[in-house]
Amino acid sequence: MIKQGHRVIGLDNINDYYDVNLKYARLSELGITKEAATVFAEISESKIHGNQMQFIRINLEDRTQLPELFKRFKLATTS
């Protein structure tokens, strides 16, 4: 998606449903440091892709922060 010019915003709560080290390793491949990804509700910018790839650690069930994220980045929703 990045190669096609799209901006990518990844989100995860980094829970232990599966190995968190694997999650951090995958984020690292995208240029997101473990230190940046451990902080809740803070947007981290990729050291490789700049603001074309960002990550935020939030819970998908968060009924306050998730709508704010959509609003902030003007993300489209479908019904």
C-alpha cells in the first residue's frame, strides 16, 4: 500500500494473544521501534517510511480513542 502512495496507519493493543515479540519484530520491519510502540495512544512515525506509515497502540474496543483516531486522520467508514 505504501508503494502505491497510500498512507498506512497500523493499530494494535499488543496483547499476548500471540507472541508480543513477534508483533514488535514485525513493527520493527516497518520502521516502528519497540519503545515507541509500547506507549498507549501515542502515534509513532516509521523511521523508514516517515508519516506514510504510522502506528498507534490502542484497543479496538476503545469507544473514545478509536473514533478520535478516525476523526483526526479523516478515515472513511462504511455502513
